[in-house]
Amino acid sequence: MKKSSLLLLSLFITFSCTQKKQKSEPASKPSAETLMAESMQRFSSAWNQGNAEEISKEFTADAIRIVSNPLSPIVGQESILKSFDAVFSEGSELENSHIEITVTETRSVSEDIYLGAGSFAILSPENEILEQGKWGNVFKYDNGQIKFLMESAHRQPKEANGSETETVLENSIASDEPHFDKIVLSVKNYIENSNSKNSEGISMLFTEEGIQSVDGKEGIIMGRQQIKDTEIYADGNELNANVMGYRYLGNNIAIAYGNWSSTSDDNAKVTGQWGNLFKIEGDEALLIMESAGMIQ
């Protein structure tokens, strides 16, 4: 009888401990693909309704928008709301438009940071393409969803000609945030490798599975080898760039954004913006994702 009682007591304790462990374990997160699909569905649904307030809710309170617009970057949820109010306002080129979004790649890069890259098309009520381009965005996971932390979306250039007005890049910002010096060095190395037409050097500034979403290349470029193989340089072009914003996200992950300009040997100049995701490895900041395009 004593042995039976002890056996039952042991089984009860084991069962109780198992139940407590199961209750304390958090539910597993949905996959990156599911989170991204849900995010894009919410975004496109709000866009197609012309609902600026609902779109702004898809951004974190301190989010950043870097888009093909001279007013960019747009920082903070309130400013982002105003930017979408303007997009959907009466008389806007994009009034009553709808958007189609394609996701090419998505993945988590830390416990709460995700990336996504793909393409978009904005269409009129008659399904005429008003704008199209590519995006490479950074998201933050919170309460079962991902929200835009940095949108870096760039429309396809409508004209290939450079600007006739002289554009001078501002000096890069200074920052005391961790690893900022490595971001500045990464940008410096990118400029030097581009201007010396060093495809190998450019590719090594990326992680092994790095992503490029940039003007001048077809589609989303995946991995160092493809980045190297798709580099194209025009004779006489000179690249310059600055850093206008930076944020260290922890877990050796950082975001930064800025401006760039490219001048040809006949002094034609194009200018643009970039918003990139970095991984800190030792003394380097490697590009997890580059997303850049022209200002129009």
C-alpha cells in the first residue's frame, strides 16, 4: 500500500511540473513568411481604402520612411501619418490608387528584428501603372505582429537623365551610439570600391547572404556572389554618399540611412537616398541589406 501511494504521489508531482512548464512556455512565433504576408496584407488593404490612419498604425512610434521623395526621410508615426494623408489627398496623383506588393525575401535577423525585400506597383482605378519599384524594409516584432521600423522603398526612375541643378551632399552626422564608426567606415569603403570598380570589394562589404535592392539592377539580388556578378560601372562615374541617421538596435544589428550622388564625366548628376541594415562583426559593419534609389 505504501509503495502504491508513493508511486501515485510521484506521478502527480511529475504531471504537475509538466503542466506548469507548459503554461510558462510562450507560444511559438509565426514564421517570418506568415508575419510578412500578414503585414503586407494589412498595409495594402489600408492603402486600397485610402486610409492613412490605418497605414500609420503599421509603423512603430519611432519609425523612419526613406522613399523616392525630396521630403524623405520622414521620422515618427505622426509625420508618417501626415505623409500618407498627402498621398491620398484630393488632387494627388495617387488619389484612389491601389497597390500590389510582391515579397521576394523575408527572414528574422535577431529575436525581434525582421527584414523583407520585394517589389511594388501603384495603379490607377483603370489599372494603369502610376509608380513601380522595389523595397527593402526593416520590421520590429511586437505582440504577435511585425511593424515597419524603417521603410526603404524606391520607385523606378521615370527618366534616365541626371539633374541639371547642382546638389551638394551635407556632411555626415556624428553619433555616440555604439558601432557608429563602423557604419561610417562601411560607407567609406563602399564609395572607394565603387569608384575603383572593384566588384569583389563591394561584395565583401555584405554578409554571405546579403541582399541588394537598388536602382540599376534587375530584381532583388541575393548573396555575395550574385552581388559581385551583377555590378556594372559606367566610365567616369564618381559615387559619393553620407550618413544622415543611425540607430543601434542591439544584438549586433543596426540601421542607418543617408544620401548619395553619382556624377558622370560630363558632369550629369543623379542623387538618391539609402536605408540599410547592418550586422556588426568584430571591427566591421557588414551589410545585411542595401536598399537605395534615386530622388525624383
